[in-house]
Amino acid sequence: MKKIIWLFLFIPAISIAQVSFSHFYDYDETVGPAVFRNMIATADGGYAMVGSVYHTPWSEYDNQGNEILNYTNDILLVKTDSLFNVMWTKIYYSVIDFSYEEEGIKIKEKPNGGFVLLTETEDPQGIYYFGRPANLISTDATGTMLWSRSFSATTGYDKPFDFLIDDTDNSIVVAGSTNFSAGSRRPWTFKTDSTGALLWGNTYTTSQGEFRSIVKASSGGYLLAGKRNTDAMLMSMTANGTNIWTRTYTTAAAEGAQTAIKSGSGYAMLINNTTAGSCQLVQTDSGGTVTSVKSYLQFAGVSLVRNGNSFLITGNQGTASILSFTADLTGAITGVIRKYSIPSFMVTPNDAIYKNNHQYICGTADNQAWLVNVDLANGYSGGCYNSATTLTAQSASFTFATINPAITDLFMESDIDALMVDELIYINQYIICSCSPAKAVISTSSPAQFCTGGYTTIQAVPGNTYQYNWYKDGILLNGETNYYTFASVPGSYSVTVTSTCGSSNSSSVTVMQIAPPVIDSLSTFSAGFGDTILVYGSHLASVNYASIGVSATVLYFSDSLLGIIVPHGATDNLLHLDSSGRCPAFSSQIISILPGPELKLIIFIEGLYHGNGNSTADTIYISLYTDTSPPVKVFTVASLMSSSGVAFYDLPRQFENQRYYIAVKHRNSLETWTNTPIDIEESTVVSFSSNVGRPTN
């Protein structure tokens, strides 16, 4: 049963005033994460965004009458006015099988009104297409579907990336890739008339190749950009799909050309280099010969727009920040670099456009669709703005070569008029700026200390949108711009934290240098569990940790004397001391650990006993009581009783040759005592099957 979804959200439109991040998506159980892949400015002065939304378009009922919601990704189209107020929203999904996963890739406005959507479909169950076809959807100006077409070159992984509407005849040309066999993609393009009827389709012989971007060439044909193996690739073809020339541009582990645009009489493209972690702006003449290259470090580009004598470049810096900047026609960065980030969220831009001195960026943040409005003259509309972020623009070079792949027509069309239907859903735009006041609380050890020759780490509150400046005794520490710093010299340290809103706050801490502990002598070099070893030396009051193979208890007497209680499980080892400032000290001689008296208990507990001498292994508690009246508990320890009803424990040496009542307790039983005191010897065996009872005093 199909289930119609109505979702009403009311969020103010983005304004020039500073805003704070509120939320992305108030959705109920039927509507989930959304993403915008592409956006355009429309002829009516508004905008249109296409992407996908995860929701449940239908439900079913099981044999018991319980409703089962079915979730899937479907194509999302949002139309707004000039102020980004949502006018209408459409969802399109497959009527062949609701389980299909669909996503809007690109959108174009038709010359006579309405839209064409390029989408992809994945058939996760492999029922009909056994892969991913490319789809074209034509709508009127209100988003009502007029027709839809599905195209597939193979039964493998066919993926569309970009398309254009040819202004000569309103025909539609799609660029993408097709997978003839596992791990072997080929560039793929096809052309339809304005009604979606196939005119031609071609694949181009090359291994691991794909087209990602297409523009109209000055020659009247088409210029396609993409990749071939790890090389970026440009191909010029006629309006009939015939290859004129192909150029490849070599760079290590390139992701290929992400986008290509006309630039003067030639072309410009962005190439991401995964090995170097950089993005290249490559410019060519009309024949594909490289004329200039610039490389931007620690940056992955997604959008390239030419605006007069400059480029607008947008992309990612890591997974928490979006960067956009202006470059001149040589690729040199001009002006400031704008940074947009959301603390604790992974943000990804997918597209950017330019209109009226504003840059509009769409994408996803924390799996939710979002929009950003950038005022290029006055800064970000909302205050998330960072002029301190720097990228290095470097000159770079490429090798290029000409290839002449054979053209093979391996294109198929499946014309299914009712492939897509529309459904109404109301959503709204998303505010993505977080501009909280700066916090500057320093966290460190108290007091902040370090050992001679060492250091201590001091840090402020971390934040993706914060800038940090550290000072020592009021003097700026050059280069110390992280949220933390290392102090290896005593003094007064402070940090000034500035948020992208411009607010600042400061905090300070005094860092002290302490001397390491010194061991002069020990009272003994042989001791057993429970014995106290006296340590004589200096700076011992700063010791906060001791071990003899395992961690031991420290007893403080003075700065020149302390005691170490030998722990259970200690082994022959050096005595190790460590101060609060991470200053270590070691004894000069191995301490021999003497064995303590062994206590063996034979016991079967009601409820755990299975008969025939078998029991459930479990933890018991062993206690020693004095033989005085009344008895006084002097020792308790947890021990494991085996399945044969036996428990062992090495007692502290101080109890050897003494008399004690021995008591055993399980969490689900009463405490049971020996009926007489027991002499603790080097090896003592007590059977609770005979010697039990509680003393009467």
C-alpha cells in the first residue's frame, strides 16, 4: 500500500544578519536524511535543487496485520523563490519496484519552461535492470512529470554524471560511464531529442574511464572531461558523438576532472589528486593543450565558476570544513579564503553557482541537505567567515598525450513511460552556520607541572571554527596556533581563542618545573606481599605512582621518606617511582619477592554443588578474624573457587605463624566460619566439610 507523506517545516530564510546553527531536518519516522547534488538559478529569479531523500513511500502488512514501513532513497526536487522560500517540493520514485534506490544527479531548465532531471537508479535485488540505468525525467514548471526515459548500455554498473540541453535543437546529451565487466569502466555518452527519444549512444574504448562533465564546444560539438585510469581526460567530439581528439593529463592517483567549463577560447577543469591531497586548476587551449596549472594543497575541489576575470573555486578541506575562494585567470588566489564549518558534523559540498555577487553552495551535512549563501562582497551571510585559512597555490606541470580509442556503439534504450511518478512533500532549507562565542578554558594537570628535561601539554577547548594564539609571559609564541601547546619551560601560559563570529576570550595557567624523585637507599631488597619497604631519598613528596612489577600502594612520610607496600602479584623487579610531572626514578637493585603463606580452602557451597565433587566455579570472599573475644576482622580478599571446590590464596607474610578464624562468604549464601581458630603456616589446608561453625562469645 502506497503511503503519502506530508511534512511541514518552518525555518526563516537566510538573512545577512548573523545566525546560529539550529537544526537541519525536523523529520518524523517516515522521512530521513536528504542531500542536494545540484542546483540552478531559474528564469523566474528563484532556484531549483535536485538530490535524494531517504523515506518510506509505501507500507505493507504482515500476516498478523502489523504495518511494516519500507525505506528507500528517492529523487528529491525542491523549487524556491528568489529568497529561498520553498514554493514546492517533489519526490520521484520507480513504480516498477519501490525497493529501487534513486538519486537526482543534475537539473537543467528547459528553454520553454519546466525542467529536465538526470537521475540514476540502483536495483539492489537485481530483478529488472541487474545494475544501474541512467534516467531522464521531464517536468513542467510545477514539477509535474511529462515523461521519463531509462537508458542502459550494459547490464552492469551504468552511471550518469552530467548532461546538457543543446540550444540548437533542445536535444539532450548525457555523459557518464558504463561497466562492461568488473573493474573495467568505459566512457559513455548518448543523445536524445527533446522528447527523450534516443538519437545515438556511444561508448569509447579505454580501461577504467568515465566522463564526469560536459559542455558545448565552440566548434558546435561537445567537450567532455573525466578520467582514464589515474589520468585526467578531455575529449572533443562532434554533435553526432564522433571522437575528434582525446587528451590525457598525467598526475598520480588523480580522481579525474571533476568539472570542466569554457574559459575564454579554451577550457578550465578541476582535477583532484588523492595521493598528494591537492586539487589542480588546469587550463587548456581549444585543442586541449595545457596552458597553465595551479595546485591547491589540502583541498578537494567540487565546483569551478568563471566570473569575468576570475574563478570561483569551491570544495572540501578535510571532512569538517567547506572552503571557497577567488583566483585570478592564472590560478593565483586573490582576496580572502572563506570557510564554512559545523562543529562535530561532517560537511560536504556538491555544487556551487554564482548570481548577483553571491555564491550559493549546496550539499549535505550530517546526512542532511543544506544550502549556503555567500555574499562575495561582504562575507558570508551569517558570519561564518575565516580570513586566516590559507592555501598554497603552486605552479605544477602535466604530461599530455593523444589517444585515438575506437568508437563502439553498445547502447540500449528501455522506454518506460511510467517509470517515475511524483509525490508531494514539504521541506524547507537548512541553516548550516555555527558561530558560537569563543571558549578559552585551559585544561591541564593541576598544578601544571613537568619534569626537568620533559614537558606538559596544556590545551584549550577545541573547535573547528576557532582560531588560537598562545603566549608565554605575555609574549606571542609564533606558530603555536593549535588548540593545544607543549610547555617545556616554566612560566605563565595563556591562550586567546577567537571564533569566526569575531568574539575572543582568554585563559591562563602557571606551569611549574619540578625536580625528579631521587632514591638514595631502601630499607630492604627482599620482601613479601603486605610488607612495607621504606624509601630514603629526596623529592619523594611528588611521587604519585610506584610499582614492583605491578602497581603498589604509596605511603607518604616526608619529602625524604616514603613507604611502598608490596602488592599481591609482585614479581622480582626494580622498584619504579613516578612523580606527578612524569618524572621517573628506579631502585639500583632488584627486589626479591618472598612467598607468603599459602591458604588452601576446600569448600562446596549449597546451590553451586552438582554432586560427585563437582561445583560451579565462582568468586568467594575469604576473611581472617582474630581469635580474641569478640573476633575482629583483619583481612578480606576475593578469590576464585574452582569447579572442584578448591580456592587458593597467598596471604600477606604478616599473618604467618598467627592464629585466626577463617570465614568464607558467597554473594548468595551466609558467611561460614571455622569452628576453631586456625594456625596459619607456610602451607595451610582447611576443609569446610568438617571444620565449620561460628564461635560463641
